[in-house]
Amino acid sequence: MTPSEKKKAHLLGFIQHGVNSHATGMWRNPTDKIGYHFSRPEYWQHMGRTMERGLFDAMFIADELAPYTTYEGSSDATVKYAVQCPTHEPSTIVPIITSATKNLGVGVTLSTMFTHPYAMCRLLSSLDHLSNGRVAWNIVSSYSKSEWEAYGHEDMTPRSERYDRMDEYIRLCCELWDSWEPEAIVADKATGVYADPSKVKVIDHDGKYFKCRGRHFCSPSPQQRPVFWQAGSSGRGRDFAAEFAEAIFAVHPGVERMREYADDLNDRIINKFNRPAGSVKLIYGVQTVVAQTRQEAQEKYERIRSCIPLEGALAWISGHFGLDFSKMDLDENIKNLEVPGIQGLFESIIYAKDPKGEQPVTVREAALIYAQGMGMPVLCGTASDIADQLEVFMDEGGADGFMLAATYTPGCFEEFVDMVVPELQRRGRYRTSYAGPTLRENLLQE
Ligand SMILES: Cc1cc2nc3c(=O)[nH]c(=O)nc-3n(C[C@H](O)[C@H](O)[C@H](O)COP(=O)(O)O)c2cc1C
């Protein structure tokens, strides 16, 4: 295969509207947020411009709705060690990022669990208008008991019912988004007719989980619907993603598990849901630590690791998987079981040491591996080392692109853009310009 026939990578910067993203202890790193504060617009403008300079498809803003409470039945350790806490509301920064950029998309994580579909559609249509068609929605249903408690629920709905509900949710959203016909807006000043009501459908939905009667309050936005992102990894999650998503996110520690995952997902996409091959991008999480020399990269990596507090790490895995790890011995081996929380990410721990999951992983190891970047492969070295690995993940692991988890900001993205992007371009494995103004066009670019 010549370089021009090989797949080109899509890139996303994975981050949260908080002091800490997916590397626990990041805020302590002396190279983190020098001259910036995460709660200020200047930080987000700079992050957006940096990612756009690197021709990223989008910034991916992850979110959860409340501090984790699973570890020792309290949010004390979460608060104490800044375990994804504080985290501010993610949609508020979207217009700040998109007004500082022209092409960069923004994927925002918004939970279907406590917001009515009608309000969700209105919010996302408004953001898609304001960004001129650059918004994606990472569709989640809230996996942590703390989120449910914060919103006044004693118990969390089981996974399978969460997916049933999310299925009805997304179908209703699509009805709303598709309810304005293209010629509905007449805007005839002479007659005073702005829109033709016969072309704006009244939605009348009476389902198992939702009722909705009314017209969508927003006119069609540039993308009509936001780009759909999903990251469910259980069987139900994979089906949901294969049916609806335009990009799917997963974390696998090595290329063998990536390949299995890609084969399974592509089979569901093509054979179960009759969608064309290539219509859904498979995006894998990676953490990169790049420098001019391997030794320098290794030193940076050690600094990142030294920032992780063990108790904070335990609070994070407890929150993400829904198991209280304070009740387990640190040297006990983790068992492969179905967890109430994020199943797909739990598997990144089980298979952290070998692709068959035969080498046991202790609680301590799991916590420290996970706290560094959710069990993503850590690519540490020169730009060439990192590009080599990314090529393997694309060619052998089925990746269409990568979400780059923050290690310290904005530095890790600046370094990736300055060093790794040109190396990927030299190899013909990365775009040299955007395909078009909308996120969907860029995500579909070959
Ligand atoms: C890479 C990745 C990122 C995720 N980001 C979020 C997030 O920001 N917020 C959230 O509520 N869930 C997030 N999730 C959780 C999933 O979207 C999904 O709700 C969860 O995995 C439960 O479904 P599952 O058991 O089918 O995996 C993420 C999952 C993965 C794999």
C-alpha cells in the first residue's frame, strides 16, 4: 500500500472543564496550566486554537454530573485529591472555543438521564448554530451512583434499562431535529410570513419513558443534528453505538484487544444495523508523552506518574466502576466481572498486562494504571516513536483515529501539535487541511 492509500488519522483532544482531566494529580504537575486557569475563557481559547493549529477534528469534553461517592461511601477522597473534581458544566465553554476557531469541532458530553429530550435538542441546536455546524454530542446515560443521588434518586437504573431509555430518547431527539422541512422558512417581509407551519411538524410522542408534544423551538442548524458520539462498551453499549453513532470511543491497552473490538464493532455496524462500512469512525484513547529524546520523554513520564496519589486513584476506580475498592486489599487480584459502572473501561484494567487477561492485576496496580489515563496505552518517546505506534494501531488495531488524553495542559497538546503532527503528515498519515466547515465533513474525511 502506498502512503496515499493508507488511512489518515483523526485526532481529538480529550479534556474536561475542570482542574483535572483523566490523569489524576495533573494539577500538581509543575508544567500544568502555566499562566492559565481552567475556569477562564483564555484557557479554552488557547486550547481550541492549539488543536485547530494541529488540524484536530475536535476537542472532546468529557463530563460527569457529581463528585464520586463510591470509595468509602463518601466523596471525601474525590474532593481531597481533585479526582475529576471540581468539574464545571461542559456546554458553557462550547461557544468560547468555537468563537476562537473556524474549523475545530467540539464534542460535548451531555447525559440523557436528567434532562428531557426536548431541552437537550434545543441546547444542541443552539450550539450547532452558534458554531456554524461544529458540534458533536457524546451521548451518555450516567453510570455513577453519585450522579443519581445528586439528582435525587435513591437507586441507579440498571444498565439494560438505561439503554432502553436512551434508545427512546435518541429517537425522539431525531424526530425533533428532523421536524423542520428544508423550505419551512419563507421569511417574506411583504406578507409577514416567516415560516410555513405546514412544513414544521408538531411532534406528538407518548412513549414508555417520555412524553412530548410540540414543535422543535429551533430552526434547522447547519448540521441539522449534532454529530453523534458514543462510548458504550458492554454488549448493549456496542449495539447502541453501532446503530446511532458517527464516532465511537474505546480504550484498549494493546493492539490485540483493539483488533477484536474493531472486528466486533464493524460486524455490528455492517451486518446488524446495515450501515455502510466506514460510516462510523473508531477512535481509541491514547496518552502521549513526546520529547526531542527518549530520555527526556521518560523523565516527563516519571513526573506525570509521581503526581498520582494512591488514595485518589482508588477513589477514581471506585467511582468509574461502581465498586468500593477500600473494601479490598491492595495486593488482591481484580476479578473479571460485570460492574455497575463503565464496563468497557473496567476491561482496560483486566487486560492491562496481557491481551488474554491471564496475568492478574492487583488493586494497587489497577488504581495506578487507571489513574494515569483510564488504562489507555501510554506512548512515550520521540515524535517518530509515537507515530510508529499510532500507525500500528491504525493498520493492525482498526483505529480510524485517536483521542489524546491530557497529561498536563496546554503543554501536552502544544507538544503533540508541534512534534507529532508534522511527523504524521510527513508519513502521509494525517491531513494537511480541513475538508470543510462542519465537523461531520471533517470526521468523514478519508
Ligand atoms: C473513552 C470513554 C469515555 C467516556 N466518557 C464518559 C463521560 O465523559 N461521561 C460519562 O458519563 N460517561 C463516559 N463514558 C461512559 C460511557 O459512555 C457509557 O455510558 C458507559 O461506558 C456505560 O456503558 P457501558 O457499560 O456499555 O460501557 C466513557 C466511556 C469511554 C469508554
